[in-house]
Amino acid sequence: SFEWILVDDASGDPRALARLDAVAARDARVRVMRHERNRGRSAARNTGFRAAASGFVYALDQDDLLEPTALEKCLWALLSHSEWGFVNGWSMGFGAQRYRWERGFERGAAFLDENGVTGRALIRRAVFDEVGGFDESLREGFEDWDFWLRCAARGIWGGTLPEVLDWFRRKDPPAAWESPERVEAMRRELRRRHPNLDA
């Protein structure tokens, strides 16, 4: 009982496009949404959320992985914790770096200094609608960090299940947004956007 929404953000790779169509043709629960021009990660996430029929949406990038029971455990957690707007688990880095990330939403105010989680989480559709989705001006990363803090500014927060539920593919070289300079610039910008969260 699920739907899988694949957002093609104007890919130019004919093999990738054919593969998306083949997956959708095999299963009616799979839908492909296409952007006519590349609009970035935030816009792709927004397209997927807005197309979803469910009241719960899990955002997953094309190169990352989920444990087989991740979705059911996250859904169970949100159904059990009505006060949570979203939920995730611990993350395992793989590829160019290998590590186990055992931090989550319990860090609360520390999110003003560092994004303590990945963007992979099950989010209530009502929460997405309330905060206006992901900021489409953030095309090069940090859209999840901004989203969590915009939720916090509205009194919405979530939880983290203490087990590895997703795998984050690390690349060499790392993405440009991971540079210390870019992270520091975003930290300053988020503090500017949310001065009341520091109180």
C-alpha cells in the first residue's frame, strides 16, 4: 500500500529516462513526474510532495538507500507520536566515506549550528503544507536544514528512531555544498532567517 513518485528534474540522459519509463510501466503504483527545465532539489521535492496522495511522504535522493523496514517503522512512529511532524532513523555513510551517524532530532537547538540529520525522513503532508514546502531558492543544498528550522519556528519538531534506517552515498570529491565555507555561510543565513529560535 504505497506509491512511488519519481521526479525527473529535466535529465538529459536518455538511458535514465528510458529506465524511469520502464519502471513506471511495470507497476501502476509508480509515477514519473517531469520538469521541463532543471529546477533543483527543492523544486523536485516539492513536485513529489504535491503529487502525493498520502498524508505521509518519505523524501529519498536517487543515489541513497533504505533499509527494507524503514518506511513501516517511520509510519508506525508517526502514528504513535501525534506530536511529531516528521521522523527518521540513524544513517550509515557508504561509498567514499564509511561511518554510522547516530544523531537525530533529539539535538533540538543544536540545529542552529549544524544540520544533525540527513534529508531522508517521513514527513506529514500537513506539515509540508503548513510551512510551504522546501525553499526553491536553495538549489545547491541545505534545503532540508532550512526546512527543519522553518518547522521549528512554527513549533513543529520530530523524532529519530535509534537504528540505522537509511544509507547515505558519499562521493569523492564531496559535493560543493559540503565545503566549510558554504556550511558557515548557510549557518549565518539560517540564524538571520530565524532569530527567535536562538532565544
